[in-house]
Amino acid sequence: MDEKSLTKAYYTIGEVSEMFEVNASLIRFWHKEFDQIKPKINAKGNRLFTPKDVLTIQRIYQLVKVEGFTLEGAKKSLKQKVAEKPAEISQTDHHEVIERLEAIKSKLIALKGN
């Protein structure tokens, strides 16, 4: 499942629980336990999950149900993934970084020669 396959803007807790074949109570529990799940809550108090929330739940399901992580282990793993996610660098930024590194290299070579 990826974000492109999730076509709706919001999914109800019933729809999400059906996707993963778990009880809605487990989805509610995970919502309380994991800060990364941030559904919109309507006036009735119903949780409406975005595609991003569904992908986060998929990752939690994979960690806990498939790989056997504890909840604490899953929390750490999710936080680590966020910390490791590299910042996107545009092509222009990439060229600027290379130019700066080449300038630094030239200065270091000049210093070494003295």
C-alpha cells in the first residue's frame, strides 16, 4: 500500500480497521499510543484518518503484528525513521554544495603547500 493507492482524503476508523483486519479498538489504542497518528476528529468525535495516517498505521502494524516489536520498540523505530529521513536537496543546492566543497578543497591544498 502506498499513498497513491489511497484515493480518499479521509478514512473512517471502520475502513482503516478493515484494511488491516483488526478491531477498531486497536486502531483507537494505537492512535493514543503513537504521536505520529493525527486523525482529524469531527464534531461527533469520529476519527478521520488521512492517507499519511493510514501509511503510519501500516508501518505500526508491520512492526508490531508481523515483526513482533513491542510498542516501545515500534515507537523507537518510527522516531528513528523520521530522524534518518534525509532532507531533499534541489539540483541547484547540489551544485552550490559541490562548488563550496571545491573552494574549501582549494584553500586546504594551498594551506598544505605553505
